[in-house]
Amino acid sequence: MSRLVLDILRRAKEPLTTQEVSKEIMRARGLDISDAKLLRKMVKRAGMTLRAQRENGLIQSKDGGGLYMVWEVVR
């Protein structure tokens, strides 16, 4: 999943929220993004992956305003 997350963030024109990353993962895997239960599970998994990659120094998080953080590749 790490490779897919990094690819999604590299292609993004702007920083993405964890939920936006999760939806892109689901689209890439051909999963139904309207399935709320599956989306919640993917948000948790993507969040774990994003935090791990932040610790590795490959991506960074920023305050996205409100309750959300946004993620982007370290340039």
C-alpha cells in the first residue's frame, strides 16, 4: 500500500486529505467508494501508511484547516 500512497501523492497537484488518498486507493483497486464501512477501514489503513511514511521522511503533513490534515510528498 505504501507504493500506491506515494504514487497518489506524487501525482496530486495539491496536498490531499487522508480520505482523499483513501478514495484514490479504492478507485485504483476497483473498489466501491460509496461503501461507507469499507471507506472507514481504508481511511484507517491509509492513515497508518501515511504516518509511517512521514516518519521515514518521504511525506509531510500540514494543517489543512478545520479538523483535517493534508499530506504531500517532501520536495
